[in-house]
Amino acid sequence: MSQRPEGDPPVWKDDFIKCLDSASERDVQFHKAILIKEENLPRHIYKYRRCTKCAFENLREGSVYMAPTTAYNDPFDSALTLSFS
């Protein structure tokens, strides 16, 4: 197996994009893309923040601030899968 140059995305991301990159809508493989993403993304994501008033309010209220997807710099950031189990 050849190694990818540092900074290149992992192979699974190429497969994910191929599932969604199609000339016709009927050829897009949404379910396969979701499976690829779920198999490769970490189960938990941690965000380290400074101790601020807003951070403590989030802890007290059990809430999380989420920026609007229009503020993201990565088009795949808005493809979220949330689980409350």
C-alpha cells in the first residue's frame, strides 16, 4: 500500500466524494456515502475552550453553541449526523 503525501486527505474521503459526485441525481449514492462517513469519523469530538462566561453558561444549561453552516470553511462540515442515544 503506497502512502499518501502528508496533507492529502485519507482515501475514505475520496470514496465519500465519489459517492456524491455524479452528473445525474439518480446516480448519487447517499446511503453508501453516509456509511463511509460513519465508519471513519470519530465517535466523539472534543472542543477545548477558554473559561468564559458563555462557556460556563453552556455547561450549566447543558447546551452547545453551533455556528450557522454558512460560517463554515469546509463544505462537508454541515453534513452532520447526530445521535442522542
